[in-house]
Amino acid sequence: MRRAADRTGRGLVAALVWLAACSEPTGPEKPIDGSRLYVQNCARCHGPDGRGVKEVAGVRDLTDKNLMDMLTDERIRNTIRMGKPPTMPSFAHFAEPSLKVLGAYVRSLSSPPEPAPAKQP
């Protein structure tokens, strides 16, 4: 009789855990910030502004509009994902959404900022 009660108790606990997990509010996912991803993963070689760190050999200037205009979004993402031996490591751990946001941020480094609208008197 005790074994049956133990099994029932374990089953009840498992069911409660399952129900609690299913009733957790899921809410929106944390937004992906391309600037933050860039600073954490790219800035040590490409610099905070994308121009490249002089001490790192072979690093590309991501602010070069001519270069960036030649690259497709897919090529930028593939370069991030696969790296560029021997100097750039691969960042294969990025999920596709993060890779897209980071790629868009990298592309934005070659676009001059929009001028602020003139204030009207």
C-alpha cells in the first residue's frame, strides 16, 4: 500500500510541476540589440566605430561604403558565422535572428548618420 501511495505522490508532484511549467507566462522575447552584439563580439578587432583596430592585422574597415555596398546581407552573415581565416574567428553560435540583427548593424556602420532636422523658429 505504501508503494502505491509513493507512486501516486510522485505522479502528483510530476503533474503539478508540468502544470506549473505550462502556466508560466511566456511574454515577449528579449529584444536583440545589434549594437550590443557588435560591442561584445566584434569591437575588440573592428573597433567601437567599425574602422578597425590598428594592432590587429588584416581587419576590415566596416565603415568603408564601397566595400559594404559590394557585400550582400547574406555574405555579411556568412562571414560572421564562418569567420575569415586566419584572422577572423567564426561566430557559429549566433542564432539566425541575432545574426540578421548583427549583420544589419554592421552594414549600418558604413552609412553616415541622418542629419538632424533643422529646428523651426
